Amino acid sequence: MSFSGPFDDRLAIRELLDAYAEAVTLSDAAAWGALWADDGEWALPAETGLGTIRGREAIVAVWIEAMTQFPGVLFQAWPGSIAVNGNHAMMRSYTAESFIQDGYLIDQRGRYDDLCLKLGGAWVFQRRAFRVLRSNRIVVATVPT
């Protein structure tokens, strides 16, 4: 896959991805949820035990619960490819997440395979399928008081 299709649509899809990253970093459930189609699907890795969540309401509920495990997360995302075909687009994107959890700095890289949909002139996520590419746990040094 490459970057193909109208530039304005590709830019809008890039901004959709940027808005997603911003909402995760700010832990803003309303902003994050607004980026999904009503009948969206979020497919998560098998090790999460969650499988595929269907419907925006259910997706947001799972996300809100999951975010309690990622305090102070810094989430970054960038596209590897975007191919627009009318009101549908395929995007492959990559992520970098870091956060402190149980005395460790977690540094994780991932990949999303996305189907985006243009509804009423705005792009939303119809389906996001995530997989972890690499995850490192680094002991956080403590300073004696």
C-alpha cells in the first residue's frame, strides 16, 4: 500500500490519526469516541482477552476502562500508508506509547490496520485492528528521600 487518492482526503485522514493520538494522550474519552463510526470495530491483540469490540458505545466503554492502566501515557502515531478510494480508505499506521506502570517505564510500539469511512464530509474510523510490535519494560530508578 502507498499514499494514493485525493490529497485533501489523505490530509484529513492524517488529521484523524493525529486527533486520535491527542485524545489518547489527554485521556479525553469524548474526543476519542467522536473519531469512531457508530458501528465501528476495534480489534485488539489476543493477549488482551478482549477480541473485537463492536459499536462506538462499547468501544469507548472498553477504552475508558483500559486507560486506567495507562496513567500519564504519551501516545504518538504516524501513517505508513493511506489509500483513498471514494468514501473509503485503508491506512496502516504505527504507534509509540510510553507510560509508567508498577515501577516500570513501558515503551511500546504497535501497528494499526485501519478502514476509514467518510461520513457527512468527515473521516472516522470504521475498523481498527491493533497488534503490538515491541514492548519494553524498564525499571524506573527511585531516588532515596
